Amino acid sequence: MWHDLMHIQIPVADKAIRTFAVYLLIVALLRLAGKRELAQLNGFDFVVMLLLSNVVQNAIIGPDNSLWGGALGAILLVGANAVFVRIVLVVPWLRRLVHGSPSILVWNGRWRERTLFRLGLGKPDVIQGIMEQGGDGLHDTRLVTLEPKGSLIVRLRESEQNSDKTDMADLRARLDRIEAHLAALAARPDTR
């Protein structure tokens, strides 16, 4: 029993190749599944993720059920991820391949129907994102994009944008200049 628990039952190279191959396969599958999978997990997506982890478990461990084999697989998986993430950061073409590019969902208040269908996104989900970012609905938007990492970016029409601290500071500075100009005009002697 202790021997089976502590002794890795397959060659370490086999364990490493299995782990790296499964890691790359899952990265590719998630990329093919699209940004929606990263943006939101509904109940069905959650079930798929749980089952996927169970399905690939056997591909990684093979006939090895030892503690050290499991630890080695975990270390290799975390290590592969750390290396891969850093490579993607410095290799632009690989970053585009892995992450993709932003997808335009709404342009000037109009749906991009094909993009929504391709990404498997529903209009109610996008409307909710618009409302969470300060819009009242589709008519308030200039541009809505789904970013490669799954975040929804909403650009409101200028007339619908709220003022921020910078806007208020600019307005105060303008008022100060106007007041200074009026004070200077009032201080001038009347030359009429």
C-alpha cells in the first residue's frame, strides 16, 4: 500500500508530456469556445467545466494513482501555466492567437447580430452590461465591445456620459478664469 502511494507508477517524462499536452488542449478548447465562456458562466457552462476537469484527469494521471504522481502533475500544470502566460506576454502573435481581439457587439446603437450569434451572447445579457455601466439601454451606446478576457466595455454617446472629477475640475478652472476676467474688467477705470 505505501509503495503504491509513494512510488510514481509511470515514467516522469510520460507524466510531463501528458500534462503539457492536456494543458495545451484545454487552452485551445477554451479559445475555440470563445470569450463568452470567460465573460459569464451559466449553469450549463459550469457543468461542462466540472465534467471537463474530470474527463481530462485520466489523460493527465494515466495509470498512476500515487501521491507523488499527483503532486508532480499539479506542479507541472501550475509551472506550465506560469511559463505559458509569460511567453504569451512577450510574443505578440501568440498573444493574438491565444487571447484574440475585441468583438464589436453594438455600433452606434445598433446590434451586430452576426457577432452576437457567433459568440453565443443574448441581447438581454448585453443590455444588462450596458445598464451596469451607466446606460439606460441600447440607444445610449456608441460602442459596446466584448474584450478578449471576457469583460464588456461600453462607450456611451457623449450626451449620455456622466461627469467625472476631471470634468468638474475643468469646469471649476473655467469658472475661476471667467471670474478673474470679470474682476479685471470691473477694476478698470471707465474710459467713456
